Amino acid sequence: MRGIVAAAVVLAAFIGGTAPAMAQEVPAPQPVCKNSDSRLSELSGLVSDGEHLYALNDGGTKTQVFVLGRDCKVQKVISAATDPYDPEDLARTADGTFWLSDTGDNRKRRDTVALISLTPQGKATLHRLTYPDGQHDVEALIMDRSGTPYLITKDVFGDAKVYRPTGPLASPGPTPLESVGSLQIKETSTPGGPVGSIGSMTVTGAASMADGSVVALRTYTDAYLYAVTDGDLKSALQREPVRVPLPNEKQGEAIAFDPDGTLLSGGEGVGEQIRAVKGAAALAVDAAKSEGSTSGGTSAAGGTGQGADFPYVQVGIAAVVVIGGFLLVGRLRKRRA
């Protein structure tokens, strides 16, 4: 029995040495400003250049991006006549083009979804897309460093699927999408959202640093940050992420990065706040460096979403072998006695 206890202590130490990045403490969100504009009652997408915030409202009959000051007041609206079906997220590429993810499909009835590119001058271009395996509801868009879009599904059971185009976007298209992986988002105890604990597992938005070095996914209650190495977003999403709780957002869907790595978040509803977590991107970069050093210079990938399964599988096997060995020795001693 003492041997089993000793083995447990050794295993506990081993597990402690490979603690997931999300276990580290992160700063609590701090208020930036309050959204008091009725035109943004359903804030769904957000981008920041450090000086301005660019916001997307869910719904509407034309393509619109709202330009806000750091006080959340609307300074102007960039618009085009293109009528979207259900825009859900907003991204921005290095050339200043905005990308609206017209991919909402709560009832899963759409034959095609779309991305709408919008220039700062108000020129919109429609790019239709088709999934390889039926309809999906998507509220999260990431544009990687090369300008390739990634769509992440909203699933109430946390099984978020990741898609990207099979080739260059056509206009109007459609361009076929391909599945490139999935993430398992697990339930958390962070309060907030409109649907209880289920909301902690559903992906409602995404964001990327301007240089593509860190990306974030969010649920109604938490954000998950992934460091991206050499522009490989697909592999980055298999890392162990840093979890940043975003408590008490009524319906949190918007997320963005400031250029300095501050994470911004916001939810639907007039009077709701935009909040900031300073230094968030650096946490993901530091976690990736730590992960590499504890795994001989390689990522402890192999998990999906919150869990990097590979190291824990090793621990489980080691536990079975070690504890099983002690039990066998104990039985042999009893037989000899």
C-alpha cells in the first residue's frame, strides 16, 4: 500500500510538471467603455487597430461596419448595399479589408453561406461557400496570416468543427470548404450567457492578432488563446490553449485583439460593456514556449480544444503500469506468506 501511495505522489508530481496552460492565472477583464448605441444592440463581431474599434451588428438588410472611438461612440458607418442573411463575425486583413462572416444558420437550412469583403471605401464583394457534409451554424471567423479564412462551428455539445476553403475564394462562387479538424470545448463554471452552462461550450466568436501570432476563440463565458507558429493555424488549434474567463457577459459574442495583445470582449445589448484583458496574447506565447521546453522542443499537441490529450494518455498508461505492478507484487507476497 505504501508503494501505491509513493507511486501516486510521483505521478502527481509528473502531472504538475505538465500543467495545462489554461491553469495559470490570468487578469480579470476591466471595463473600457459602454455600448449605448441602439444600432449595435446585437454586437456580434469586433476588430481593433488600437485607436478605433470596428463593430458588426448581427442582422440587418445591408452590409455595415461601425467605426467606434475608444469611448464606444459611433464615429461613422462603412456600408454597402449587399443584403446579408445572418452576419455573425468580423475580421480584418493586413490591407485593411473587412471580412464579414455571413454564416449564421440556426435552423441549418442554408444551401450556401458566405463571406463578404468590404473595403474602407464601402465596396463589397460576395463570396459564397459550401460545406462538404451538410449545414452548420457558424459564428466564428479567423483570417490567418496569409488571408485564408477558417470557420469554426457553434455546437451546443462543444464539438466545434473547423473548415477552410479548398482553394482561392470565387465571387460569387460557391467555393467548396474542407474539414481540417475539430476542437472539444469542455464545460466551465464561468457565469454568464443566455443558456446556462451549455453556453460555456458553444463557440460564438473568434479573433486574430494583426500579425497572426495568436488567435482566440470564445464561448459565451470564456476565451481560448492559441499561439500560432510559422503561420500554421491548423496546428495551432490543436495546442493546449490558455483559457481566459469572461464572466457575466449577458450574451458574449464579440472578441478582438488590440495591437499590443490586449484581449477585448463584448456582448449583445445596449448598455453592455466592452472589456479588456491586458497582456492576454503574451500569456499564450509564453505558454507555447513552456510547452515546447517541457516536451523536448515539440508541441504537446494531440488534444482537441481544451485538452491536449497526449501527455495525459501517457500519464494514464504510466499510472496503470506502476500501480498495477505494486498490486501484483503485493499479491505475490501474500501468496508466499
